[in-house]
Amino acid sequence: MSHENERPARRLTSAFVAAGLTMGLAGGFAALTAGSSNAAAAPGCTAVYSVSSDWGSGFGATVTITNNGPAWSSWTLTYSYAGNQTVQSGWNGKWAQSGKNVTVTNESWNGSVASGGTVAPAGNFGYSGTNTAPTSFAVNGITCNSTGPTTPTSTPSTSPTSTPSTPTSTPSTSPTTVPTTPTTTPSSGGGGHVVNPFIGASQYLSPDYTNEVNAQAAADQGSNPTLAASEAKMAGFQTAVWMDHIGAIAGDSIHHGLQWHLDQALAQQKAGTPILFEVVIYDLPGRDCAAIASNGEIPATSAGLTQYESQYIDPIAAILGDPKYAGIRIAAVIEPDSLPNAVTNQGKPACATATPFYESGVEYALNKLHAISNVYNYVDIAHSAWLGWSSNMGPAAQEYAKVARATTAGFASVDGFISDTANYTPTTEPFLPNTTLQVGGNPLDSAKFYQYNPYFDEYTYDQAMYTQLTGQGFSPNIGMLIDTSRNGWGGPNRPTALNSTPTTPDSYVAANKVDQRPFRGDWCNQAGAGIGERPTVQPYGAGNHIIAFVWIKPPGESDGDYVTPTHPHGDPHCDPAGTNTDGNGGTYPTGSLSTGDVPAGQWFGAEFQQEVTNAYPKL
Ligand code: BGC
């Protein structure tokens, strides 16, 4: 397919920059040993760190790991140093380091570790200052020594069985509480599988996020107490926990790991009310194939797929399936920015290469996560400005159906879909309800901003996608979610009333759209954007297919950085001086903020300030 002939948004691609790049491993991964057993399973592992000698500027150390669970066919050890210790050479494993984070993967000859078996990777290190020993270790994403000092705040046992997510907790609104997944084997006991898990559930508030928010509010208190008061309100809303690289499972220097968050969720859970936890599954082989700077940490190869399965999905599934978390309703957002590329970006070699791995990887993730009865799978469907053209929408629905059919449970492995993840497309365009309104003899959707895409907003897009998806065989019970975290577009430039005087589609659209982007394909740290609708259950009532507004992208966390003369990493789509193209030769400003250059997933204070200021509705 040639790019030149494509419609603009067919080339709209990346919504994300992978933190995997900045957090990524320096070295490659060991070949994986074939084996049928799961790489990771509770109850995990023991890790003992010992320094054999220390000569002031360097030292030798060994990490002796014991497998306390079922056999491993491969293993990845992760831990972090507090100081500037740096791996210089290592053995009994492949050693890599990114910042303070160390990752050791097995050699081809020592990947298999029987239950009760031990392996002892070791290395030589350089350092200056204090050589503080690391205290927290994980193997295949499972924290070792789990009753030890590594998780001091994690209140592990508050109420493991106290509040099963019983069907009775969804009193009225889901008349068909018949599980959509009758064939599921409940692996975690007691967690009923309801149609809309958001109903009757409380929201998990990630302490990682509330800390980010509260720190910003505290910093702004002196100079702008009004802003600070609005900012502080953001700590009261749920945002998702992103598993955006293998190291995120155990936790990294910025965010805590998955077990820690689930333990926090248990602690936040109130008796009689299930708590809802949102996790983003985001690390496919060749992730984000259409963006130059945001390809992920795992290569788009069959070895990469094996790695994704055994070192990423299996450890996540092992944690989510822990019986102590069975009372938590877990909404999993499955792989943003993946399958849409199978529809629109096959002209790009990287996407053509990655597509079969995306399909197999999503299939594997759906299988593993669906097998856990308290997990709900929501597959990402991009947004209206990517798949809204009818020539994209039908093929997209077919692509999702193809992947779902390949899973063990078929269509039942998908609970629903999510649009606008980490994007900025408005939920509604209140002054543009009629996309074919004739203005100056032409329909509104002929405006350059819409390029004949008949879906101007997420509400209409999701309704249409629901019809397409159920038409392909998905259950009528599927629920549609919209990520409204940053699609509010309030502030001074938001139109407040219809202006019907313009006489061309372009000028009419410009005068009336709430979406202030120069181009709908702009996606990185958008200037002018604001917080959108708050997380809401059944925002349009019980009969609507949109079952919840959610905040998947934590507002204030950057979408990505860009290259500068002093800073070689980044994505040109995030450069405020850069341009995006529409595939027909049109170029547009990226619309990205010029007030910061912050890597994906890290805190961007000026962006947060703007989004709070421009919240719509106001905070
Ligand atoms: C980034 C992730 C990050 C997430 C949440 C995404 O855009 O690619 O690395 O974890 O946003 O901030």
C-alpha cells in the first residue's frame, strides 16, 4: 500500500512513546529454553545478595536465587542499586543495566531451574561513594523474599478473602449478570465475572499518582493557591497502572510494581465493596511500529514473542491470578496502538513485520488474562481520528474478530473495548452534531480537519464500532470505555455557543470545534488540552454501550520527549517545532507543548498545570 494514496489518518499512528526506550535494557536477551512450564508462579523466589570482596572503587557480588515455585524454563532477575554501582562484567547470566536498574537474564544453558533449584548469577561492579546493598529483587516479575523487608508498606494480608466481588454487589443496572464467559475456569476463587465491573466498585487510587499530584500542588501552593487547590482534586480520581516494560512488573525507579499496587488496592478495599483496578498491558514485540522513536524493548521476532509470553505476560498473569487478589476487579487495557496498525500501516515495513507478533501476542495475553475470572479484558481500538473512516472501521472490526476467534475462549475472552487511550479526541463535539451539514455547498466532514472521516468524536465512534464489532461476532454484552483523562479542551479557546456565520466547512469547523489541535493526528503533549470528564460509571445510563469513562493515561505524565542538540533520544512527533504529515502531503504543527522535554511516563509539571487549568468540566 502506498502512503501517498492513503487517507490522512491511515497514517496516524503512534499515540505513545515507549518508556521502554529510555528504560530499555542495554543488552540483548538470552535465547529462551523451550519448555512447557510457566516461567513464573507463586510463591516465587528467595534471593540472597552477597559481596565477595570490595576494593573501594569496585566489588564482586553474587545473587543466589532459589526457585520456590514450579519449574522455570527461563528467568529474568531484576533489582536496583541505590548508588552509582555499575555492572562491568557478569557471568552465569546476561547482565544489563539502565540507570540504577539491573536486569539479568539466563544463559541458554541455565534457563531451566527446577522447583527448589538454585542459580547464582555474579558480576564485577564499579562504584564511588557508598556501596549500599540492594534490598529488593524480583524474578520473572515476582518479588522475592516476599515477606521480607522489600515491601514494607505493602499490607499484604489485609483482607485476602474478605470482599469477594460477588454478583450481589451489582444491584440493579446490569440485568444480565450472566457471565459473558461461562467457560471460564475461575482460577482465583470467588471472583464472579459480571457484565460491567465498574458498577458498584470503588476506584483504586494509585499512591504513585497521588504523590505526583500532591507534589505538584504543594509546589504551586505559594505562587498560585487557586491552581494548587484544583490540582489537589486530581488525587481523588482513579488512573491506570501501566506495565510498559518488563521491569515495570517488579517496579522501577519511577513507579512501583504490580504486586505492590495490588497490595495497596487490598488495603484500600472496603468491606462489602469490590475495588476496581486498571492495568495497561503494553509491551508487544515491535511495539508502536509506526513511530520512529517509540519502538519497544522486545524485538518483533519469534524469539521476541516467546520473551513477551514468558517474561512479560506470564509473570503478570501469575501476579493477577494470585488468590489473595481474587476480590479485586481488574480491568486490563490490552495493548494500545497495536492491532490498528494491522489495518492502516501495512505499508510501513516495521508494521508489516510486527503484525503477526501483535496478533499472536494479543491472543496470548487474552488467553492468559481471561483465564483469571476477576480480570476483564478491554482491547484498545485507537480513536475516531485513526479508524473512523469506513474503509478502516470494517477491516478493523474484522481484525479484532480474527484475533478473538483464535483464543481458547473465542469472543468470550474479550469483555469490551476502549477508545482514546492516552489520546486527546473529544468525547463529543457539541456544536458539530451533523457531520454532513452542508456549508457553502459542501458537507462539514469535507473540512481539512476531518478529511471525510464521518466520526468527529469518540461517542459516535464508539457507537459505530460497537455495531461493527458485534456484527463480527462479539457479544452484545461488550462494554465500551473512553479514556477521558485529557480530552476536555476547556479553557479560553473553547467555543461556548454555535457560530453559524462561517460559510465554508473549514471556517465553520474552525469556529465551532472544541478540539483545539491543529491536526487530529497530533498526539504528543498537546498544547491547550484539558482534563476531560471524570471517571464515571454508565455516563449515558444503563442502556448505553459506553459503560464507563476512565482515566487510563495519568494526566501530567508525559507522552514523550524529542531530540535536541544535547539530548539524542526522542520522537519528532513530540517536538513543538516539528511537523506531522497527513499522508497527502499536508504538514501540520505537532501541537506539542514547548514548556518541557520530558520522557514518556515521567512527570511533566507544566503539562499538568495546563490540563488542570483547561479542565472541562472544571475541576
Ligand atoms: C507511555 C508509558 C507510560 C504511560 C503512562 C504512555 O504514553 O508510553 O511509558 O507509562 O503513558 O504515563
